[in-house]
Amino acid sequence: MTMLIKNIDKDERATFIENKSFKYGYNFISIALLLDVVFRGIWLHQSSWDLLGIVMLSALPTTVYQYKQKIFTKSWKISILFVFIFTAILGVALAFILKKFS
């Protein structure tokens, strides 16, 4: 009787640490792009909608994947709804203030 010994390259801990490192990398890139948008807008007076779009669209693949894996709860959906409503109100108010005082 022959026993097959299988080498395990990664265990759950290695996968967890790898995913955590991807999170740190993603957060770093997102914050760096947002700071670049702020810098270009304030000091160089350029619009950087392309970079801002990259930051906003970068969350789409992970959100779609998580949705397909059915990990969202009802409270998550309500939280996202409130974030969208709050962001829309904040955007309208900011646009109004900038239009009025500039």
C-alpha cells in the first residue's frame, strides 16, 4: 500500500496574511490616488476625474465578487443605502456652496 504525501504550499494562516497584505496595498494605492486628486485640484487647479474614477471603480470588482458569494447581510445593504444618500446630500451641498462663494 502506497501513501501519497501531498505538500501543502499554503495554509489558512498564509492565505489570511496574503489577503491582509493585499488590503494594505489596495488602501495605500487608493489613498495615494485620492491625495494626488486633492493636490492637483488645490495646487495645480486641474481636474482629476480620471484618477477619482479609478479609485471609485476599484471597489467594484470586490463588491461584485462578495455579492455573488452571498456574504452581504441586510444591515450591510441598509448601511450602503445610507452612505449613498448621505454622499449625495453632501455632494449637492458642497456643489451649492462652491458655486455660491466662488
